[in-house]
Amino acid sequence: MRIAILSRNSNLYSTRRLKEAGEQRGHEVDIIDTLHCYMDITSNKPAVRYKGEALPHYDAVIPRIGASVTFYGTAVVRQFEMMGTYSINESVAISRSRDKLRSLQLLSRKGIGLPRTGFAHRPDNVDDLIKNVGGAPLVIKLLEGTQGIGVVLAESKKTAESIIEAFMGLNANILIQEYIKEAGGADIRCLVVGGKVVAAMKRQAAEGEFRSNLHRGGSAEIVRLSAAERRTAVEAAKAMGLNMCGVDILRSNNGPLVMEVNSSPGLEGIESATGKDVAAMVYQFLEKTTRSSTRTRGNG
């Protein structure tokens, strides 16, 4: 197959691994800088142009769309979809998962466990907003934050009120969530591919830090999932419509709670922690899916 990886940086671990794994399996793999693509939308034959030329037909595309380029990146993915190229994650699913509020609402509608969450533009009663999620300590998150940036733990009600009012004074959109103390500064990253959890790791926050992101000095180790955790991860991916994603779960006294669903999960941490060739599993899914869609078109 001929496959395109949409990535801004060909030197990133995940991008390199996906290219290597694809070529090892006999595929032709191109890395394309998403922001350097431009689209021919007006013609009867939609095209994506790159470096002065129309790109060839690809059998599949693997989007590695960073949060800062979601709008343009999903437009490029959508153009490939219009051209009949299969995307492992559809543009609408990527957009859905990037909107933290929308994704939590969709997960809630499906009955998937979540931390108690509050959202308001400018509440008349900040005290009631705090009380609604169980009071302090609580977590305050910027809707646009990534990799732990814009996530603050408020230890007391007074601190929470000050932070909320400060963010609102800057017209920032925020979520407030209950703090799951029993998680002990750890979460579980489940890598879901094709409706199955193919790898999972436990991420532990560094001492003095409550955010478990590896970018923030957290550590990772392989973890054994319970049936409920595995089921929660799969259902969360399905609710977002993502064929490949990372689902971040907290272990709580009320069962597994989903914090976030990431449509472009990094592979370095989870491959290192588990020893699994996740990149190869992505291609196994693509090979199976594209063969099935080809057969379906042939039978039609």
C-alpha cells in the first residue's frame, strides 16, 4: 500500500517509528508536513498539492495532527477523505476529541465513567460551581491546554476561587473537575487500535507533582488492566469514533474514570514501557481494514 503520514516533524519518535514499521511491512510510506499542504477545492477532482505538485493517490493516511494545528490539519484530512483515501482517524473524530468539553459530554452520554466536571462561562456563584464538583481540592483545566499545560490543582476553596476568577478575567474557557485523591498522582494510558487495547502503561507523577505526563517528568511502567478498565478504554474510543487513540484513565473508588481521549498518542513512552511494537499493530489494522473496504467495493 501507499501510505501518507501527516506530521509536522519527521524526526519525532512516533513519526519515525510509523515510517519504519510501514516500510518493514513492504509499504511505501511518505511523511508529509501538514501545514505545507494546500488544497484544490473548487475543481470537480479534489486534490492536495504539496511543494508545487499534486500528491499521488494514497491508500491510507495516518494523521499526526498537533493540537495547535487542529483546524487546518483536520481540513487536510477531510480533503484526503474527499479523494477516497482511508484515514485511520476521520477528520470529524479528531475534531470531536480535541474539543475537551464536547468529548466529555459525548462520553457522559454513553455512560462512561468521568470525574465530576463543571463548566461555566461566567457563573453568578463560583461557590456553587465549586460545590457541585465536590469542593476542594479540585483540578482546574484550560480547555485549550495540552500535555499538562494549563492544568492547576487548587488545594483549598479560596485558592480555587482566585484561580477561577483570574482565568475568567482573561476570558479563558475552563473546566473544573473533582480531584481523585486515591489515584495517587497516577493514571493509565491505554493505546486502542481497531477497537482493542493493544498496550497499556501506568504513568506516575514526579514527586511534588500531580500531573503524570511524561513531558513533566513522570515515569511509566507496564500495567495489568482490569476487565472494567479495558472495557472503558474501548468504549471511550468508540464514543469518539477513533480507530487509534490513547485513553487516559484514573483508578478511583468508583471504578475507572476517563480523563482524556487523545487522537494522536505518542508511541515512545508506551513502546518503551511495554516492549510492544505498537507501530506494527497500526499497520496490521490498516492492512485488514483496507483489504475489507476493497472487497466491499468490489462486491458492490
